[in-house]
Amino acid sequence: MSHLLLRVCPFCFTDNSSEKRLPLGPKKWPLKTCGSCGFTYLERAAAYVEMEENLAWEKTSQQETERRAVEEPTISAVSTAAKKFRAEKIKRDKLGDLINQQVSGEGAVVDIGCANGRALKALSDRFPVAGVEISKALAAKARKNVPQANIVQADAVSGLRQLEENSCACVIMSSFLEHEIEPRLLLAETLRVLRPGGVSIIKVPNYGCLNRRFRKKKWCGFRFPDHVNYFTPRSIVAMATTTGFDLRRFRLQDHHPFSDNLWIVIAKPESPRPATSEARACSRPESI
């Protein structure tokens, strides 16, 4: 049985199989830019079942760190030192700041791709918390670390489908939506579970940044086959608003062209309005 999926454009659902792949990644994982809407994505992706163990994040992340340390030891060392300095000295916590600024009222805070539950543990004294994690090992750690949380071991779309409509104050997707095979379905489920006025806080690599154009194949935002969606500031706004969200916060400081990442806060409207584009599956099993 094949555990690979073939995808059409996850934004507009155009089949780009006749388009040339971009020379930015391996042939096994063809990177395409949609000829209709311009969205960049992986045309072939690993199925969800692979992400439970074989391609679980904790394994692929470690492999990627080791690869970069071998291929670019100086840049890798500088990057690691910078992250450590920010964490220990500057103690910047943008996710925490956004939660403090944007989340209020009743409802659970849900972390999609919650890993070992570290973010949920920090929030558990203020909100009811829940997490969705596809890795079996990480989901088990999250349950142990945050016993009061409802941890669902599943892909993100299936996990959110287990939550009640209008039950959540916030859905966190920090460094997650770039991994999601079905981003439109996930955003539609997020809209369903949020209460009116509830928000989703999203962080993804910024495919539109200057560093990506300068570094080309070596840009830190490329990870194959982990990252299957490559968002620009324009495309993340378009995907959210066509799904039915309001834009709550998207300042220049959240997506400036020198940053490898972008942050966006989107909200469920107080008065429901229809999506302007259908959310449906963009993937199918690859024939073998």
C-alpha cells in the first residue's frame, strides 16, 4: 500500500501536474507553484499515517538539525546560539504576548501540533486546554506533562472534528500550517470550533521573505517532506479570508520582508458570513 499522496493546489484546487517543478527541492518531493493562483506547495506528500511514527516531527526535526550542522556548520552554530540567546536573555515570547493581547472570554485554548505540551502547560492555569498531536510518542508525553489537558492523538483535521462547535476561545497553529496536507479543511474546522470572536494565532515560514530569495535552496524554511505549504503574506491572508475569517492582526512587524517567519491572528466573525471559496480535500492516494 502506498503511503504517499498526490496533491492539487491546496488554495484553488488546480491540478498542476503538467507544470514544471521548481528547482528548489528533491525530485521525489516536487515543489510546484500553481499556474492559476501562484500558491507554492509540495505536489507529493507523505500520508498522515507516516507522521505518527516513521516521519514523526521529533525524528525529522532532529535529522534536519544534524543535516544542516554537517552541511553548513558555521551558519548552524550561529543560528543555534542566536536562538539560545533569545530564549535565555531576551526571553521573547511572541506567542504568549499574542495570547495575552488577543484571547479573552470563555472557551478552550487548543494547540494544534502540541508536541510534548509545553505551551499548553504554561496556559493551563488560565484556560481550559486541549491539544492535537499526530505523533504517538509526543501525544503520550503531552498527556503526561499536562494531565488536565484533553490531548487527541490524530491528524489536525480529525482532531478538531472531535471538538464541539463554538467551544473554543483560541486555536494555536504555531509552526504547524506549513505541515498540514489539507490546510483549507483545517481552517474550515478551526472556524467551526471557535466561538464568535474567537481567534486563531498562526505562525508559518515566510516564503516571501528576502532571505529565501537570497539563500535559495539553502533557505531555512525548506524542509522536505515536512513542509508541504509555502505561504507568503498575501497567500496566508487570502486563504484565511476566503475561508470565512476576519483579519484581527497582521502588522508589518508580523511579516516584514527580512523575517523568515510570519505571524497572523485571524478571528471568527461575530456575525457568521459565508466563505467565498469552498474548502475541500486537495489530496488523494498516489497510484502504484
